[in-house]
Amino acid sequence: MTRTARTTTLVLGIDAGGSGLRAAVAAADGGPPLATASAGAGNARSVPERLLEERLAHAVGEVLAADGRAERVRCVVAGFAGAGVTGVAGAPGDGGHGRARRALDAALARHGVRAASVHVMADSEVAFAAAPGTPPDGLVLVAGTGAAAVRIRGHGRAAAADGCGWLTGDDGSGFWIAREGLRRALRGLDGRGPATTLLPRLAAAFGATPAPADPYALRYVLIDGARAASEPARLARLCPVVFDAAADGDPVAEGILDEAAGLLADSAAALRPRRGEPLVTVGGLIGPAGPLLPRLTTRLSPWSLTPHPVANGLPGAVALARAGAKPGAGPGT
């Protein structure tokens, strides 16, 4: 007997990163997603829990809008930036994992989802699973708003380098590139570093067109502009200014991008890569057609690592949810 659409078992996949949150509902036995939706940033450590819940509820509500979908969801897999480990006892809060789980449970409850299994994972884990064939082992390198390198073993995180957040790490990320662009533009203005076209370009990005002739006033265009872009994701949006300057031959901007690629390669090297093992790259900088991908590929050549770029971890979250929907299985088994 042929099943009807209303009796098909479904899975729900979620990929929540520093720049955006995506959700998809799909049939458990394969095929393209039935619906997808997106919302704002989903980093479980930097987005307030209530706001994270609202964004999850919005995306989940959109993909489950058709009648009867919520009760047919068997497995949910959600990968969150900042949710790799649970909190440390005695530390402020209970870590991104706990915040992500509570926000997800609340969002699912709003829409009547009572899945047999719900899994919260790191965004790097679902990103690696987005590679063809859903490989169980290898490396994943993330470079978008933040940056991290992760070794995956058996679909789970076995080791990591960086991913320490904008204040204490994320070297080579979009935030890092934007911040370095601002810092080096200010150094050039002060005479502490070489002159760079990043100075007028960044001033224009903050709305100062033409840039003030007074160096003191120009200094505060950049300082106040950076303060106004207080969220890391907002400051990271200045990253294209550095790429544009580099494309026009600005040596300071070119140096920033070379250093960023080197820092990302250093993070991968810290995980002692095996020659030729699978390497998935994801994020706005090193995903498909990522502007930093050529520089990174060159830096990784000593390990014979060939990046396999994926746009995001949403296909991986769906693939893992499908594996978890099988009787007696967990995600990725």
C-alpha cells in the first residue's frame, strides 16, 4: 500500500550558526527537504536564551506549517555554534549546550513536536556530516563570523582547536579580519604602521563620505563606528571591505588575508591531520566560492588536504536526523 504524504515519517534538521539559523523538514526515508526556513543568529553562547527560543520557534513554525507535520517528526538534530560542550560546574551559566537544549525544547513544544529523539550537537558536527556520503571521521574547518577546527570521529567531536569566541580566539574569522582591518587602518593613521586604503574605505562603510580631513575626527569615525557595531556578527560584516582593498592591491589588506589563512591552517595543523583525510570547510569565508578558500588551500597543501566546501550544515543535520530516525539508532549510526 502506498503511503500518503500525511503518514510519512518526518525528520527535522537545524543548523544554528553565528550569522544565521536554518531549519528543514524532510521525509525520514530520503528525498529533498519538504520545507526550509531561516532566522537570525543562533550562537548558543552569544544569543540570549529567550531570543534564541524565539528564532528557533519562528523557523520551526515555518517548516511545520502544513497540517499534520508536527506529530510526524520522529527525530530532531540541531547543530549550534557554541554548543559543543556542557557548562563547567561553578562557571557563570551552564554553557551553550544547556541554553541551546532549553531553547530548542521550548520551541518544539510551542509547535507540538514530540519527537522520539532530540539531539543537540555542535555546528561543526552537522557541517562535517554535510559532506557527500555523510563520512564518520575527518576534519572540519569553520570560518565565518567565528572560526574553529574540529576533528570528527564516529560523527562526534573528538578534538578541537580554537573556536574560543571573538574575545579570546576565532583567529582568521570574519570578525578577526574586520577587527584587524580597523586596527591597522588606525595604526596607519597614527604613523604606527604603513598607510592603507582601508582607512577611507572603512570610514565610508560607517557613512563618512567623504572622510574627514582632520586625522583626529577620522580616528573617531572608525572608533565610534566599531563601538556601534557591538555584536561580533555586525562587525564581521566589514570583512568584505578588507577583501575589496586586497583585490585592488592594498598590501596591508593582502597581509591581513594571508595571515588569516595561515591562522586557519595552524588550527587545522594543531589536530595533527593525516595526509589526504577528509576535510570539510564551511562558513562564508571558506565555503563554496569562499573568498579566503584559495589562500587556505595553498596553506593546507603540505598535508595533502583538499578542502571540500559545503554551504552550511543543514544537509548534515537532516542526514544525521534520518540516521537517528531508524529504530534503535542514534544520529549518524
